[in-house]
Amino acid sequence: MHIHGIQCGPLDVNSYILWKEENNDCVVIDPAETDPILAFMKAKNLKCTDILLTHGHFDHIAGVAGLKEIFDACIHIHKNDAHMLYNSNANLSFLLGLQVRPVQADVLLEDGDEVNAGLTFKIIYTPGHTPGGICYLLDNEKAIFTGDTLFRLGVGRADFPNSNADDLYASIKVKLFGLPGDYTLYPGHMRTTTLDFERSHNPFVRSYRGK
Ligand SMILES: [Zn+2]
Ligand SMILES: [Zn+2]
């Protein structure tokens, strides 16, 4: 299986393209911009069957409408963030005066759900950065796509109107750090890391004392 990250969009989001050797289908996680993702897919002769969103902030969803239009890909998001796909106040695009083309979700996810998109993803509900933040776990690859919940030596912002720092801390400390074993983490911004490294080094989680 291949995982290719493309940093794109106005806030340098890591968009991830995942595919297997046996066919040309691919999954795109958090398409932040259509064109660079499309260019890569064309070069590899891939077509997008599913779009998986870690949360609904504009910087992570700006490329969704373009991919949906071209491939009619199935859009997955947690039910609590689904309205952010078409509400510029909720997805914060209005803050930067940016236009994000509105779309509707096809599948609303909840904690513990599985997404079967050629690859099988397990949904871990990790609210805090947004009320509908989720991580996508790929067990076979020992990989987790953490969106803006957990970064290398950092965590997502919890100072937005709908953020909740206590929820974010619990999501990381209980739900992610509580997973058995080690995983490679593919975050929404900056470089990859591992669960073990963050368990022992993440300064925000280590020093958090609650609000
Ligand atoms: Zn975000
Ligand atoms: Zn982000």
C-alpha cells in the first residue's frame, strides 16, 4: 500500500493519497486543494473513490468539491462536523475571506465505525479541536491519520469558538495514547511522528492541567 502526502492549500495542510497496487482506486484524506492532488493522481493514473475528512475546517476541505465533481467520490465526515462542509462561518473560511465551494457529506461517521474503501479504516472519535474531530486508523499499516488533533510535539488549537481543550486532552490522552502498541502518525500539519514518541515527548499533553 502507498501513502503519499502533499502539503497544499492556504495553511499547508497535509493531504494524503492512499492506494493499493492491485487497482487504480485511491482514497484522499483532507484534500486541501484540488489541483496538486489531481496532478499527482493523473501522473499515477489514479481515480478517487472516497474522501475522508478528519474535521470540517476550511483548510482541510477546500479541495473536496473539485474531487467530488470529477470522480463523484464518496465524502465521509463525523456527523458533528458535517454542516461545516457548507457553512463558511462554521468552517472558518470567512475569517480569511476565502471561498470554499459548499458540498454535502455522503456518509456521517461516529466513534467505532468502519469505512471500507478498498482499505479498512477504523474511526476514533477525537473531539476537542472541533466537535466532530476524528482520527482514521489503518490497522494493517499501523497508521493513524490524526488531522488537527495531534501533531509532532504539538496539538491542535483549542481556542476556536467550538473547540474544547479538556475534550482535546482527553481525546489524545485516553483515546489515542490508550491504544495498545505503536503507530505511525500522519498529522494534518507538519511532519509524521509516532504514537510512542508523542506518549513520551509531547509537551502539551505532558503539561496539561485542565482549564
Ligand atoms: Zn483544524
Ligand atoms: Zn488544520
